[in-house]
Amino acid sequence: MRQKLSEATVEIVSDSGEGAQKAGQTFGAVSAKMGNGVWTVEIIPAEIKPPARSRAGASGIRVRFGTKAITNMGDHADLVVALNEQVLYGRLDQKAYKKGTVVLLESKWATDGLETIRTQFAEALERFEGEGLRVIQLPIEAACGEHTDNPRVGKNMFVLGMLCHIFDRDIDKALNEVKLVFGKKGEKVVAKNQQLLRAGLEYAAKNLDLAFHVPSTASDEPKLVMNGNQALGLGVMAAGMEVVSMYPITPATSASHHVAGSFHKMGGLVHQAEDEIAAVGFAIGASYAGKTACTITSGPGLALKTEFLGLAVMAEVPLVVVVVQRGGPSTGLPTKVEQGDLLAVLYGEPGDAPKVVMAAATIEECFHMVITARRLAEAFRTPVIVLTDANLATGVQPIKRPELDPEWLAPPIDQSPWPKGLAPYAWDETTGLSPRPVPGQKGGEYVLTGLAHTQGSKVAYDPESNERGLKMRSRKLASLQQTLQTPEVHGDPEGDLLVVGWGSTLGAIEEAVDRMREQGHKVSSLHLRMVSPLPLGLNEIFSRFNKVMTVEINYSDPKDEGPYASGAPRRRSQLAWLLRAETLVDIESWSRVQGQPLQPLQVEQALLEVLEATKASAGGKSPVTA
């Protein structure tokens, strides 16, 4: 008899190179195609090839799936398949498991030829049982070895079969997904992996008493199952851009891989430059020629692109820049998530360099924001930066299949004669906007410069020309700001606490807020997609709440700790810093920089602490009525 669940969270963890991520991605895709809500999070070691059986080198994936839509990785895993015991330690330290989490643990290490390994295994079992985990030892590799000569390579599909039995997955969909994954490697490879999947399913049916069913919701709405980087690539093509120029950098690289697979069929070009500086220079050159180009990078690449981004602002050349954030500074945590580039994107260039900055909160938004970015870049003659992060980049989720709209596409290059006497920067005094000449337009020839210049693009050092140029470039953002809709509040429009977030924290924040509202707490949330310029109406929204705080994945000094215990000034997280400056509201901040996505439970506990502290300072009364 299968136990019915509304959702489940599964992890597969192993040494790097054992295919855990491929197995989990396939499991997630099968679940999504069955009609379940799905969210995946890859567990990627910082090193390219960490030592085997390394506690810090765990490689794998988490798959959360349910009857309803899933928007984040959740709190604790319900079931884990571990191909050695050492890789579980780091996950325990990250509080990924709970008492009662089932661990299907490879048992071969208990009889390994090295005494050191046997001792490690025994010690691990004692630790896991002490933590309340339910450990089931299984000879996974030996069982898989009955069906292949190389079980180390094949056991990921064997594990996939086990999970398909345990969670009642559609075997036909699973077999077909294996065919899609391995199809390019030939029929023999596909057949072997399908055989291993069936073997794993049969093994679990005979040897495990674990049987669950997570109902799926049938939908006639066409959907795509993809990660954020794939959505970015699809968005580039849907926007009608024809050039993507980039240099490989984790975790942004797979976006260019996705584009490169089919971009040429549409007449597009993926240019892999010799470095990040050359990549953005190439993109600016292509944009200047008339077709807005895109460059995709991560934090360290953004740092190298800084000078060229200043040039694009000064010369008013449209450009789309996608920044897939990771941990920093310097090389930092190249495979882990962080939201540490917001202020760098806004203020990284020397001088005043205003630009449009958006932050995608979902995988679907990764698609649509690139399209919007191209249109804004051309309308406002400016760089537009789209921020995503490692959580969105690798997370897989079913999204509504977009219906392509011809209006998304870039228009043809205007080659009509340039109006006689019209300056190349004929700024409108109200909006700061100006028409854009492109090479080839008769009469529209001008010298592009990164120096301060007049509206005629003549180098100018006089005070009036410099200040007018700065004013007009800033005025463009003010004009855009007037068109922005005020963001909607998730929950009641007033209350004790408003939580403000941005980027991929959306799902965890809203799930935490919903839990607290069910408990009777007067908590709501607001999520920002446009961060430069900020939408109007924020002060009015903030005024309806007793306290406003941000929740982010970047560093902030902890309140009431160490030198800050006396109330000394401290560093806030980045959105909090920005909102405090823009609204003059005393906005608090809570953040975590642990290299992993936020868990709803983490956020919920933090919000409860804030409410309790606020209530205590109000003399035990409700903050709103105090």
C-alpha cells in the first residue's frame, strides 16, 4: 500500500563524476512531465574534481516535487540516496536533513579492504543514527554490477530506477526521458541505460518497503521543463538578438551552450571571446552597428567588463548584460549561490553611470526579462543588466510554454536618411531620450566617443556640456520610472512586518510568509523585479507597516552581536542599503551567505525573531497597536 504525500524532497549525493545530477535532473523532468510541480537544486563542489570520499566534495542534486506548484528547494529532505557516507557530512552541517530522513546508503564501504575506510563507515553510521536518520544499507554498486561491466558509470540510472519505484513514477515517461538524455550517444547506450533503470526499479520493488505516491495535476496547458540558463538562452533568441558574446564562467556558461546549440539556425552568432573584456567590447561593437547584442557573465567577469560598461553608458550604446551571480569576492564560491553583485552592478563604474537593472525571480522571468531588456536598451539607448543567480541558473522547473510574439523581435535596422541638422544626441529635455543614428544612415555619420561630449558628439571639457550630459543620462531613468507599476504586496496591505526581497528568494520568502499568516501573524511580503530605477510608491507601501526588512543572500553584519551589541552602525545587506538611501525609511535586514538557497524554515524563524523583538520593545503589545 502506497502512502499518499502532497510533496516529497529527494537528494542524490555522491562523489563528483558518478552521475548523481543527471539522475536527479531526469527524475525531476519525469515528475514535471507527469504534472507535478518541481524545483531542483544542484549540489556542486567548489573544486572541479575534488578527492573521492571527500566531505567537502559532495556532488549531487535535490529534487522537491509536489501536487501543487513548487517554488523553492524546501526545508529538509525526506529521502536521500548516498553513494558513500562521507558526502553526507556537509549536508548535515547545512541542516538539509531531519529526524526520520531515510538514507539509502551504499554498503560496500563497510567491508572495504582499507581499515581506515571501514572505520570511517562505522563512525558515520553512529553519527547518522545519533542525528535521528533512518539508514538503510544497500549494496547498490554490486546490484548494478549484475547488469553492467562498469557500475560506477551506470549506477546513476540504477538509482533513478529505484526512485521511480519508491515514488511511483511513470515508467514509460522515465524510459523516454532516458532516451532523450542519451539519444545522441547511440541506440546501444540508450538501451543499456534503460536496462539499468528497469533493473533499479525491480531491485527496489524486491528489497525495499518504501512506497509513496505524490499525485500529479493534469494540465492541458503546454509547458517546458528547463533551468534558468536555458530560459535565458531561449529569451535571447525570442528577443531577436543576433549576437551573444561571452567568455566561459561558472555558473553562466551553460546559457551560451544552450544558445550555441540552435542559434545558428536563426542566423545568430555566439562569439566566445579570448576574455571577458573582449567579450563586452565585441558586444558593444555589434550593438553600435545597429543590432543590440548580449553578453552573459558572472561576478568576476562583471568586474572585468566595468570600463566598457562605462563606455556604453557615456556613448549611449544599447547593450544587454546578463549577470548570473555566484559567491564572492574574487573567485569566492564559484558554484554556489549569492546575491552579492547588486551594488557592483549599480555603482561599479567610475563617475556617474546610470543604467537599467532588473532582477529575475523565477525561471520563467529569466526568459521574459531578456526580451524586455533588449527593448528597454534600444528605447533608452543604455545598457540594461539582468541579474539572475546560481539558484535560478541550475534549478529546473516546469514553466508555461511561451507563445512567441512578433513584437518581441528586434525591428529591422533603420537605413532611411538621417534628418538634416539632427544631432546624434538630440536629447529631449523632459525625457533625456534621443533618436539613434546607426552606421549606414546617410547623413547620420558621427564620431562615437567615451569622452564627455556635446549633443553633437563633439568632445567638450566645458562645465555646461559635461553637466548637461550627466543630467540627460540620469533623466532617462526618471522617465522610465514614471512608467513602472507599483509592485503588489503578497498578503495584507498593512500589518506588523513587511518583508522585501529580490531575485530567486521569492519562493522561500512567500512560503515562509504564508506559513506565518496561517499562524495568525500580520506579515506580508513584496518582491522587486526592477531595482534601477526603483518603482514609485514604495514609501506609501512601507508606511502601512510597523517594520520593514529585507531578506537577501548577501552579507550583512549581525545585529546585537560583537561590536554592534551597543547599537553601533553596521553594514546592512545590499537591497536594504539601497532602499534606506532611496526612501529614508529605517529598513532592517536579515541575510545568509552560506552558499545555498534559502530554506523557508530559515526565513520563518528569522521573521518570528523580529516580531518577538519588536513586540518586546513595544512593551508586550502588538507592534501595530503599541
